[in-house]
Amino acid sequence: MLTPLDDTLWHQLPTTFDHVWTSDPRFFDRYWFAVYSRDGRVAIQITMGAYRNMNVLDGGAVMIVDGKQYNLRVSRSLDRNAQTECGPLRITPVKPLEEFEIVIAPAEHGISGCICWRCVEPAHEEHPHFERLNGRTVQDYRRFDQIGLASGWMQAGEQRIEIADWWSCRDHSWGVRRGMGVPEPVTGPKVTLAEKGHVMSFLFFSTDAMSGHLLFERRGEDEAYTSGVVTERQTDLREETVHVVQRIELAADLHPGTRRFKTAQVRATLEGGVLLVMDLTAMGSSIAMQGLGYSGGYNDGRGLGAWRAPNHVEFDVWDVSHPSKVVYPDGSQKEHWHRIQPVSIKADFAGTISTGTGSQTFTIAGRPPSWLEAGADKSATNAKIAKAASTD
């Protein structure tokens, strides 16, 4: 069936845009943005995703101010409406790959705003994400990452915050990925995270000399996935050198009794053996990603991509002032494993020092694997460090 997208000149198959290449219900296409104040007091994230085989467009926005996280989660039937608008949330590509307008209309949900996002460097693709389990493809997706600046305003409750060239980053991913819309089918004996363990570090960063992204992910003793690009800016800011990451090592000083870090270190070996050492210090509260809908978010616990209603809006306010515990409005609390932390950065690139800002996801899920000397298991001393290495 025809949609407005069919009146563009960008068809790639002899068919219409109303369906995708696979019937896998987990197929997704998603924006994600992060915006942080310079002192880490305010943290904002916004997302929107289309799930063509689930007939769903969903999205969310969160804003942390002084340890309180204001959450908005929305969802609607996708049908043939290709507009990137869901409830009060609208994301408009003003100039694709360069500039976006993000608007959250005010209403009883208590969070609103208007942000102009613009890039400070070209987007960079990650290596393809592909994984099989018992002969079945469980992941096959692509993602690109980009550093930018954000300006505008956001309001949470009675607090209106002006945003003037705040540090920001974004990604855009699409394809088939675990945990999207439907439970994973059983294809054989399942090794749980409690038995196997999973570690992920995903750092977006920029300093006055360089910028980029560094991603490390490993399940148990399986081969690690490593991807990363570092863009080195020359003195006149017009010339850039792009370095591809070959190896990543991780270290973190954890809050006692938690799996959340106070400080961390990411060591990246680039092509030619050049070493980049990034010392990270947590700023402000980390975002609890379930508030945005990730990792079993939404009130029904079904997470991203699940069909809920033709139009669905939910919102709440959480206390995230503790490093790892989230306190709900009724006073109950929970440890959230999926958190994203604003960080300040001191970078040593082959002996040259620079400083800047970043967004760091560092998660330890399930049983820490044997290669990981996890601070989570040795929090009494809080000295042992999470170490991991991978070569592509």
C-alpha cells in the first residue's frame, strides 16, 4: 500500500515503503539523544522508535534536576503515519545528519520543552552488530553515533531550565535486536545472565582536542564486541584525523555495595598501537533507563516496541539521588542495572592531555564473568577494577 514515503526518490527495492525486509517482529528503527549541563546537575534524554512489524511508534523523554528524574513515556499505533510524532513528543530532522528540532508539548505530564540539536562532527558508523544463538539470528542491526550541541529550554515541574550550547550526543540504530516488542522464543537450553554474566561499556565523549565513541560488550566467556572511532581535531579545527579502535580495556571504582561507578577508566588502543587513556568522573545522578522505556520500562513492564493502545501516555517522577537505587513515588525502591551517567573526562592521547564531557553506560548484569575482576564482587575493598580486553 502506498504511503507518503513512496513519493520520494529513495526506493531500494521494487516494492512500497509500508513494510520492511523481514517479518521479524523485533525489527526497529530508533533515535536516541542525550543532553547534559556542564556541571551534571541537569541530564536530559529523548528517544523515539518505529516498530513496523508491531504497528508501534513509541518514545520517551526524561529530565533529571537535582536528583529527581521526571519521566514521560508515549506510544501509538504506527499504521501508515510516517510522522515522527507521538503524543506530545515530536522529533523533526531539520537537516538530516546535521540538525534536529525536538519538541515536547506541555500538559499534565509535567515535562515540556523545545531543543535545537546540531552536530559538531560527522556521524560515524559502528561495526555491524550480528549474533546467532542455536542457529537463529538474534541480532542483526546497524548504528551510527554523533556528537553535538543543544540549545533551547526544558521544564520539569515548576523548574524551567535554559539550555545554551550544552554538550550532547545521539545515535540512530535500526535492524533486528533482542528485547524489542516481544519475548525471545526458546530455542534450546538457556544460560541466564545470573550464570553467564554480561558487561557493557559505551562511552560518547568530546574534549577540546578530540571526540568519538568507544563500545565494549561481552557476555560471559564469549568473544567480545568492540567498536569505536576517535576523531582528532587539529589546531585550526578544519582538519581532522579519524582513528579506528582496535582494543579496549576497562576499569572502574565502584560505590561500595553497588555496581555503579564513581570514577572509571577506558583505555583504547588505536590503529598503529597509539594509546588513548580516558579518566572519567561521574557528574550528578545517572539516568535510570526504565524511565525512558528501556529494559522492561513502561508501567506494564513490556519495554520498547510493545503495542499498548492507539494512543498511550504515562509519566512519573523518581528519586535517583542514590548511586544505584531508584525510589518510586510510593516510597518503594529498586536497583536499576541499566543506567547512563554524565561524566567529566581527562584524556591522555599519546601524551597530550585534554579535558571534556561524556556519556558513559557501564553495566554489569548477572554474575560477573571470570575474566572480570568486578568491584561488584569486591565492594568491601572497593579497590579491584573491572578489566576487559578485546581485539577485532
